[in-house]
Amino acid sequence: MKDQIPIPKHILPVIVFAQFAGTSLWFAGNAVVPELIEELNLLEMFVGFITMAVQSGFIIGTLVFAFLSIADRFSPVKVFLVCAILGALFNWLTIYSSNFTEVMFARLFTGFFLAGIYPVGMKISSDWHKEGLGKALGYLVGALVLGTAFPHLLKYLGGELNWRFVMTGTSLLSVAGGFLLYFTVADGPYGSKSGAFKPGMIFRLFKHKNFRSAAFGYFGHMWELYTFWAFIPVMLAFYLSMNPVGINISLWSFLIIAVGGLSCIVGGYLALKKGSKKVAVVSLAISGLCCLFAPLVFQLPIWIFLAFLLVWGIAVIPDSPQFSTLVARSSDDDYVATGLTIVNSIGFAITIVSIQLVNLVWSAFQSPSVFWIILMGPVAGLLAIMKYRE
């Protein structure tokens, strides 16, 4: 019987490493924004646009993958490998960009191929884990978090090295992760391949009450998540402009984002005992409180300010794998990847609105009160997920 199939011990660690390696491409551009602004003579608000380019590419990619049911119809492991290589290629091409348009093009296609890494990695994991999916996805999203933070660490460790070191390093890491997964992990025993895509499938998925509840909870979470991550260096720089103290922005950006990887893993284990819904609710509630109090902490001592951002970094992400778990459980068995991918696509479309809104208001007013805008996400997410029935 399928539920008696043993899972080799190397499967989850390899998937986690490959996910970390591939998603290191995500914020590679953000980690070197100051250098790109100086070298290409760009505006300071470029941080919002470079994030938007990756998110837009990811959305386009997820829509293509969803409408063609790529990871349901073809081997997810092979899809992951191809996208890890192509994503790395376009990430590396950022090095040869000579103007704003070329940078946007490179980041857009990097995001497009991330659609074959992040959601497909979750698909591979769900194909191997009939039970304990919340825990497995906790590790997987933890890898995404660490991958997102990793370019900031590379920049810190690189010291005086050219910014191209970050882009080359993350590209090589992505390719290595893709090949490791391909050669050591087969397609999971609980996966099923669907036939040709049915246009009504997406609408059919959203007719399910639990699917709607999990999806809209995830959308509220996404309104907050990437805006917070994108603006961590901005928050740190703004604090330093008001309070001249000696901290390294790249190092602390890494720590504040990366600490969420640990909370994702802890949340995965808690989900086994308490349920995915409860973990998601608590996470959203705490991060919502952080949104509420964010404008008040910029006048506080540095250790309180950094501790606050670390708590926010811990709380902002553990709900993500649990929402994905609830979405997967609520999807048609033959269209799990399609369900995960379309929800990811809409969620990342929401991040563009949130990031650009905060970016524009921040550019106009330079006031920490702008971060109240992202409070709407946790509030809406809590209202949605409370309707989910385990």
C-alpha cells in the first residue's frame, strides 16, 4: 500500500538544500542595489522596481506553469533542474546589464524560472510526504527564507569584493542544487500526473470553502511578507540616519530574514501537534502586532530596535508553509501543483501592489508610519483563515 512506503532519509535534506540553492536567486539583486544604483546611475527608489521585476516574472511563470499544469504533467524533478539552470543564467546576466531596462529584463526572467523552483519544490515534497506535510513544508519554506537572506550574507562575507561576486555565487549555487536534486531524488510515490489542463480547474478549486479560506489567508500573509523583507535594509538605513550607531546593514538584513527559517521549522513541528491552522493564526497575529508597533520603534535604543525586527522576522513567515499545507490538502489530488501554483501566483501579484504602494509612499514622505499599510495583510488573512475547518 502507498501509505506504507518508507521515505529514504536523504530525500528531505536534499530537497531542502536544492530549494535553498535555487531561491538564493530571489533577492540577489536586492543585496547589491546600492552598487547597481551607483554604477548605472539609477534612482534611490530602484529597490522597489528590482523587487517588482522578480515578483512579476514569478507571477508570469506561475501562471504559465498553472495553465499548462507543467509540474503535474511532467517529472517535477526534471522541471526543477531545468528552471534552476535557466534561473541561474538570467541571474548571472545581471552582471552584464548596462542600463535599467537590461537589469529589469534579467530580473524578470530570473523570477519567471523561480516559478519552477519554489512551487515545484513543494510539489516534490508533497509527493514524498503523505503524512507530516506541514513539517516537511516547514523545512522547505525555511530553505526559501535562508535562500532569500543568503545574498545579504554573501555580500557581507565578500567585504570589498565586487558586487558581481554575489550574482555569480548565487547562480553557481542554484545550478549545484538542481543537479543534486536530479541525481539523488526521484519523483515521489504519492504524486499523480494529470492529463491536459482543464480551463475550469482553477475555478473548481476556488469553489471549495477550505481552499478559499486557506488561499485568502495566504494572500493576506503575502501582502506583508515580501514588503517587509524588501524594506529591511531601508529600515536599517533609516534608523542609522536618525541614530548614528555602528551596525552592518548587510549582516543584519541577513539575520533578520534568516531567523525566519528556524521559525518555519519549529512551526512545522508544532503543526504536527497543534494543526497547521493554529500555527498560521498565531504567526499572523504576532506579525500583525509588529506591523502595528513598527512606526514607534525607530526612536528606541538600537538593541530594542534590532530585537523588534528579529521578532518580526521570526513571526512573519512560519504561517507560509502551513497555508501551503492547507492549500495542498484542499486541492484536487490530481491538481495539487496547479492549486499551489495558482495560489502562489495570485499571492505574488499582491506583493507587487504592496511593495509599490509602500515604495511610493515612502519615497514621498520618508516616514515609518508607511509600514501601517502592510497591517491590512495580517488582518485580512486572520479573517479568512478563521473560516477553515480542519
